Amino acid sequence: MDTVCALCGSRAHPGATLRLCLTHLLEAHDLVDAEFGVTDVLPSPCAFCGSRLGVRYPSGWLCAVCEWRVGEPPPEGPAASRVDVVYYLRFRDRIKIGTTANPAQRFSALPHDEVLAFERGDRAVEHRRHEQFAHLRIPGTEWFETDQTLLAHVGLVRAGTDDPWAVLARWRSEAAALRV
């Protein structure tokens, strides 16, 4: 026995989990796409962060990493997207807690094996972290012995992301959008 569409009475699409005909299923699909977007490859790399992953909405594309609207030029000058961060770098069995607004440049001068996390904040936040983990600090440096409390903190800061650089790109995009 054929099932009929709950909206128009015509034959429901076979295999559909909702009793809707193909026309109404497609209309529902379009409504969901308009609300939540469709993740896809951007037509060109994001002008702000360089990502190729985007979300397409009826109103246009957004970068899936930093949410910059495709087609809008990025802000000019480094101050346009300045975001101060506290960073956590691992080198062998030590972790450095420092701060910068330009991690790529700063890290080029530091030995490190891995960027563990970024935390929004300036020197005041960095100072609080240094005090929080003072018992692990290697005297005269910003390097700390690794233990479970420090690793747990880094885990909390990094929670929800596999790539700290993607988080930084999003923060920069948000900062730039507020200045435009």
C-alpha cells in the first residue's frame, strides 16, 4: 500500500522517513540548507585565513574556519586583526607559557615540538598562569616542568578543537569584523 504525502495527498517518496512527496522533501531540504548552510569547498581560498573549507548559504559563502564572508576584503594592516594570546608550547618534556600577538613570528625564534594551545589574553593573563604554575617553573625562564595539573589546564584551554591555529584564525576574524 502506497503512503500519501501528509501535506498534499500525492504519493509519498519511497523510503522517505517522513510522509512527504519528493516536492515537499526538496522544499524541506532547501529550508534546512538555508538555516544551517551546506559545508563545501570554497570557490577560492579565504582571503582572511586561507582555508578552503566553507559554508554556503543562500546569502553567500562564509569561511568554515574563521567565518569571514567570501568576497569581502580582509582588513588592512596587522592592527586590524590583532589578538593577544597566551600560548602553550611543548619542547621535549617542558611547556612554555608566553604571550604574543604574532605567534608565527614569535615561534620562529623558539625551540618547540608542538603548539599545544592558545588562550585569549595579554600579559596579565600570562602573569596569572605563571603564578598558577609557579611550583613547576624552571627558575629564570617561562618554561615549566610538565605535570598532570598543567596538562589538565592545557586540555581545558584546548577543549573542543584539534587545531589551535584554527581557533586563532577565528578570533582574528571576529576582531577584524568588529573593526570593519
